[in-house]
Amino acid sequence: MKKNRFSETQIITALKRNEQGVSVSDLARELGVSAGTIYNWRQKYSGMESSELKRLKELEEENRKLKQLFADQALQITMLKDALGKKW
């Protein structure tokens, strides 16, 4: 996966500057990205604060861990059922 040049906090700061009146083309030129990138950022991070973004990342990580835990337990249950179902 490609590593971003800008952190989420930097992106949110740039979008706030755009909301304050800096044009997209000026902001894109200053950051060295295309105007399309600014619009994509706006679509993804619109209206978020840094604290909300941090909480979102924490929830995504917790969700990933819970999904992994569920998958592991489901696999163990399946293996136990197969082992108990066989006749020795």
C-alpha cells in the first residue's frame, strides 16, 4: 500500500484552511498535490476534527481485533466439531 505524504491531522488542517477561504487551486499548489486530491480529501474527511479522527481510528482497530477473535473462535469450533464427529 502506498504511504501517504500527509498525516490525517495535516489533511484536516489543510481542509480547514480551504473552508476559511483559501482556494482549492492555491492550496493544491502550496501542498504539491492536485486539486482532485483536495476534493478526495474533502469527501473523506469533511467535517471531522482531529479528536474525532483519532476516535475513528481506535474504533476501526478495535473492530479489526474483534473480527480476528471471532474468526479464530469459529475455526476452533469447527475443528472441535470435526474431531468429535469422527469415529475412532
